[in-house]
Amino acid sequence: MRQKGALKPAAVMLMSTALLLSACSGNSGSNNAAGESPSASSSGSPSASATADSGKKEDLVTLRVLVMEPGTKWNKYPDSKVAQAIAEKVGVKIEYVEADENKFNVLLASGDLPDIVRADVNKYQKQLIEGNLIVPMDDMLAERGKDISANIGTVVEYSKKNWSNGTGKLYFLPPQVQPKPGTAVKPITIGPTIRWDWYKEIGAPELNTMDDLLNALEQIVQQHPTTEDGKKVYGVSMWQDWGLWPYLIPPLTFTELTGATSDLTAAKVGGHDFISVLTDESSNFWTAMDFYNKAQRRGLLDPDSFTMKNNDYMAKATAGQLVVGPATWAMGDFNAQHTSDGKGFIVVPAGKLAWTGGVNPLGWQDKSYAISKSSKNPEKAMDFLNYIFSLDGARTMYNGAEGKDWNRVDGKPTLTEETLSLKAAGGAALESSGLGLDLNIIGLGGDMVNPNDGQPVNLFNTEEALAKAATPLEKDFAQHYGAEYSGQVFEKMINDGKLTTFTTWMNGMSDEEILKRNTVPGVTLTDDWKKKEAALKELAAREAAKIILSKDDAAFAKNKQDAIAAFKKAGADEFTKFYNDEVARLRTEHGLQD
């Protein structure tokens, strides 16, 4: 993202991407070959040049994609505009196979995987490659991957060197590759996501600390103790099937601490000195413990927080029982069901950092694609991957089809008024269209510029479109702060120095330095360290419930110190030392000394 005024061009820190979930869809983290020649257009490759005949239903090949994300919406809309475009261009139907971490590992152990695997490359490359579970793409790339080579050539070479388990072959391709920042702040999707109508009722007080957030939640719950149909309203809740996520992400905008390739370590945004998430009391984990414990003692914490899965959480959000959540995509269908009555969840300014996203020279590594050895259609899988990394494919997946959803006006691709209205209305109609439904399945970041027309592949990312396509909720939010659309609210605060971003630390750097600092290989854990990490995460999850349920300050302090002692005994500090030693080694080998 390229900010105006105070912010200079910058790339988002590679080390933050491992914490993003697709949804991350806005949300944060790390190839300049993109768009260097006309060959970067979609024409010429098997996927991009496939005719509409390949999309006849009787000819479609179903490709199953294993995703470690329970609660996605892709399968809900098999006939969306995007699904139809993929069918017409590639001749495939994409079907997600959702799994939590336990199910994911069971499937890996079975050796019988769906056609495509979407996984954290730094965590799973060794297991997938040594287990002979995925196939190298090198031969198929030459014949069926021309758009991949043209648009993300730097990523391809990086993948061969760093994500091949030492084989030098191409196994993994991460989505959302974006080598340069955009020009406007889009609607933010990760951060304190609050019921705007209720928050505005209490005057939209500043949220400089998590205690400020608690005070706001308490005021709101006092005014709205139940939903209109009599269900109890809770200030905050969480889900438990994403590991330590509820304890690591929600505090981030207040602490400016983010992880990299392990949930057990974190550093300041832009930094490379990692602290232990479990034994350092300034960490997100302990910030979250303090927040949730106070919420519990003030009657604001949903008692189901320790047993709910993500789908349960979203159902509760859809029912209007929650005041604040961690991201817009976590709040179920509430906004979709209230597009015209001014009610809804939106990310508000809070703490020190705005999760504006940015650029990702190496894409979202924790959502990297690989082709399974079990696939009966590896060539079709390659065609599909080539399509999502093509300029034509990315633009279609963000904006719809040319001639239907957008047209060329004086040579400039322009969204139709109908498409802008669809976006502005939001709700079920927009969601069912499939436009931008899952950013994790789009190979190119929305701000990547198509060299053939000079416009971003996501036409909704222009300032004109952002203003015209703002939903009623976003307009009301923006107007409250004197802006035209929601991103401008944050843009002004960033330019005034009130908020930082994932790119602020790069201000003043050259493009070459930004790229170099954002392409340091991530730490890959050995099998022994993976076992240590897993044991520590399980211990942390068990201790968290006890700490959060502490009845008073004295009990909280005791449970906290007992937990830290247990973490130290289990090797948390040794893990952190190993991690920092590896970071230092990798940086030195990459030519960085500071």
C-alpha cells in the first residue's frame, strides 16, 4: 500500500505473513518480475486461453483443495460468477476440503490427499516433500505455467531455493503476491471489529488501550444486554479450533508485536529480535490473558469461549450476540443480513497500529499451494494455479468478467455502475457473486498493476471505486470521522502519525533494500523443535483457561507465575534462543548484518 503524505513506498514485513489467515483478507506480512513484458498477460497459457467450451458442466474436472481453515464460504456458492469463470477458462470446479490442524495432520499421515494442498510452507514443506505427498511442478511449469513464470518469476526462483527441502525443485506457490504498494487504503478487515451502531451510540470513544476497549464494551452491554429476540449479548468471545490464534492476533494493534514462522515467538513489526510469547509478560499472549480475565470478571466474556469452534463463533456473531471481534470476516453473516438498517461490524481505529496490509513480495506463505501426488489430474491442477496467477484470472476473481461486470472505457478498465452498486449494497448478493470472496485463492495481490492498462488488477482498489462502492455502514463510519470512505479514516491517522502500519518501518528505504529485507528465509523447525513447539502450544492452551478464569488479582498473579514457571520448565526460553540464533544465521547468509 502506498500512503500519501507521511508514508513512503514500502513493502509489508515478510515475517508477519505466517499469522495471517485468509481471510486475512486484508490483513498483513513479505518479485519484481511481474508485469515486465506483454507476455505477462493472460493470453498464451493453457488455462488463460482455454475456450468457453471447456467449461461445459459435463466436461468439468472437480479439483479438491485441502485448506486448513474451518468455516470458509467457498463451497457455499458453487455457481458464483467466479466459479463460473474458472469453469469456463480452466474447465475445473474447485471444491474445498476443510480441516483443522488435527484433521490436516491425519490426512497427511494417511498419504491420500486431495488434488491440491494449501498449507504453511515453512511448517509443512519437509513433511510433504519427504513423505512423497506432493509433486514438483518444474516440468508442468514450462508447458502450462507461462503466467506464473511471467508474473511471479522471483517467487518461483525463491521457492526452488528455500521451499524445496534442499531439492532445488518447485513445489510451492503462495497466493497474494504483490511486489509494490498501492495508492489508497482499502477497508481494513483485521483489528477491533465492533458493532458500529452501538459504538457510535456511546460516542465512539478513543481506544488507546485494551482497557479502553473493555470500558467501551461494558457501556455497550449495559445498554444492550440482549438481542431483539432475547438472546444474551456478550462483550467478547473467542474460538478454540485455531490453536493460540485468539491469544495472539486480537492484541496486535495495541502491542505492535507479530509472529513469523512460529506461534511461540514474536517481534516488533519490522524487527528481528524475538521474544518468547509464553514467558515475556509484554507479549500478545499475556496481554490477551489480562484482557480476557478482566472481561470475565466484569461479566463481558462469553462463557462458551473455551469450547466453541470457529463456526459456532460466527453463528453467535450472526445472531447479534457479540459486541466486538478480531476481524470482519469472523463476524458471520450479520452484516450481510443488515445491509440497509445501519447495523453492522466494522474495524475501528485502536491502539498503535492499523492493519492496512501492504505488499507481499513472497505472498502469503502460510497459504502456499502444492499439487498432491494423489491427484489424478495434476495437469488440470497446474492449469488452475496458472489461472489464479494470471492477470486475467486475478482481475476476474476480484471484479468479475469483462463485458459483464466491467468494461474498457477509452482503453481504461472500469467497473460498471451495476457492479459498484453490488459492492456498495454488500450483503448476500455480493457474497454469492464470489467477487473477492476468498483472497487466499487469488494468486496476485489486488494492487499489482496490469502493465497492459496501468490499472490494479483489483479495480475496486482505485480511490474512485472505493468511494463509490462503500457500503452504507462504511459511509456512516467514514462520515463520522469526516472522510469519504473507511480507508480514508485510517489514512489520515497514519499520515498524522497517530497510527503506524506494517510498512512504516520501511520509510526511507529504496525499493531494492525493501525487497532484500523482506526476502530473508523464514526459520524452519526441525522435527524435534516441532515436537517441542506442539507440546508448548498444548500446555499454553491448557493454562490459558485457568488464567482467564482467575477470580481476582491475587489468583491471576499466582496462576500467571505458575504458568510462566511451567513454560520455562517445558523449554520455552530454549525454543526462543534457538529461534533467534536461526534468525541471525539466516540474516547473515542473506547479507544483512543489522
